[in-house]
Amino acid sequence: MQRWNDSSPIYQQLADRLAVQLLDGSPPEGEALPSVRALASQYLINPLTVSRALQALVDNGLVEPRRGLGMYVQPGARSRLLKSEREQFLRQEWPALRAKLRRLGLSAKDLNWEEQQ
């Protein structure tokens, strides 16, 4: 079951989740997203909320509506999203993370970039 929080509207939270999936390559560029009904059923939310989330992705140039066919991932969407996410991370998240690492006395050699098993 999907959990929503009060930090932002549900449609924005869904748009963010779908953007993460696009960043991970699912679905691939040029392919269709699941239908509004399928997403509403999957996330247990109103189809109008799903439509609003998809419109946010359209507004950001990540997907395009194709009349009678659904929403399709735009060519270059992943690279644009990756660039945007990197810039946001470096501007907003990295300074706080770097400060915490310094407070804890951790350096690059202390960090393991490989996944833990």
C-alpha cells in the first residue's frame, strides 16, 4: 500500500514517484505510461489526482499525451530529469549532507559507494 504525507499535494507526490521511475528508465523513452485507471488502481487514489500528476509531467516536458493512445515518455526525458535532479541535489541536499559528514568526522575514504549486502 502506498503512503502519502502532508508535505505536498498527493498529485505532486505521485508525479515525483513517477519521475523517479522515469529516471530509473521505467518505462523507457518512447514507451507508454500505464493508463490513468491503472495508476489510480495501483496507488489507490482518484483518477483526477492521477490526471493532475500526469499533467505535471507533461508541463515539465517529460511525457506527452497522444490522443486516444495515452501518455508517452518524451525522447530525452531521462537525461533532462537526471540533469535537473543532479542540480537540485547539489544545490539543496549536498550542502547539508557535507556539513553532517564534517560534524561526524567522516571523509570520502570512510564512505563505501558500493551497496551493502
